[in-house]
Amino acid sequence: MRKQRRSARSVAVVGAAAAVMLGGMAAPAQAAENYGQYSRFGERSAGQHWADGQVAGQWAWKPLSSTTSEISWGDPKKWPPAYGEKFVHSGDWLMLDGWRDNGTYYTVRVTKEQIGDAKCGNLRALATSGRQHYVKWGISSQGYCLKAWGTITEKSSGKVVDFGHTQIWSPPAPCSNRYLGDQTCIKQWESWWDNNGSPGKPIARKLERDQYIARGKGMAFKIHQYFPKEWKSEAKSYWTW
């Protein structure tokens, strides 16, 4: 997972329910779900995902404040890893600020963002500066597409890399894996592009995958990577540290 992000990166349900009538009486509306309830963003949560009968990677959220948390991905035998992504909950959104790796920090800032439907149609402007809008905080009952273009700046050197990132977030649906059985998941499809190693050149595709995030469990319930090579993993354990 860390290797997937290191090419300059190289690198989450339902809306408020209406009251229903039951036995002639109105039942109270249920509270809307949010990304934190699926990803466990605000908790000291962690998990391992397995492939081919052995551990394929580990992740852990480390809350830094009431609105900010960092997620690390890496090899459990070499924990903690040097790599960690910082996210900020701001209003209706979870924003990606950047990540640390190689002893420095990489800041992500957009120059253009769009939002559209689940097929990436009907796109409209979302932002032209600031942190990347990564996922809606409130879990939507409809799928939606996010497209972002911008720059990654290596703080230690000032090196700038161009990137493009497309995501499709799908609403809650049943999901299962061989280790943990039936759950409810939201799905993220993403395609990441950058020109790391060749600043000023056109961006090129570096990663394409699906990730399923399970309600109350966390990240990486299932991962299906399509590019640069096909690969699959499934969560085997989750815990709080």
C-alpha cells in the first residue's frame, strides 16, 4: 500500500432518514451516518489485510486533534512506517492535506476540482485552490465522482510534482470477505496520476483500484488493485491501540 502511494504519493449510508409511520405513529428519524463511522478516522484504530495466505499490509489512524488524523500504511514487521497521510475534517468534507515520507512532508494543493454523478457525468466546479476534497463527511445515498488536479510540493527541497486524481464513491451496500464475513461497506474507486521523476512532463497513471471500507471496522476490508498489476487483499483483523 505504501509503495502504491510513493510515486509522489508513490501515492471515505445513508443521508438523514425521514420519519416513517409504524403502527400509526411516527418513528424518530435516525441520525445520518458519516465517514468516521466507516473509516474510524477519529479513533486509534488499526487493521491488517492479507493476500495469498500472508499479511499484505497494516494501517493505523492516529488522531492529532478533534478534526485532524493521520493514517499510516506499511509492513507490520517494520512498524511504525515512515509514511503517513494527513486528513482534516472541515465542515461537510474530509480534506487531504498531504503526507510524510522520506523524512519530509509533501503538501497537496489543488488547482482544479470537479464533482459529478457516479459515472463522472454532469461535472461542475468544486474548488480551484486549497486542500483536496477527498470524500464527503456525510455518507451519501447516491454515488458521486470527484476529480482533482494540482501540485505536490516536497517541503525539504521545494520540488513540485503535478498530479491528477479521480475517485468514485459508492453508497453503502452489503460486502463480505473470507475472514470477517458479511458487513456493510462504502466503496472507493480511484485512479491516481502524476509526473514524479519527470517534473514538467505529462502526468501518467500510477494506480487504479477499488477499496471497500466496512462500517465500524475500518479501512481495507477488501482491496482490488487493477494497475500497475492486478492484486487483491482482504482484512483479517481490526483493533484499537
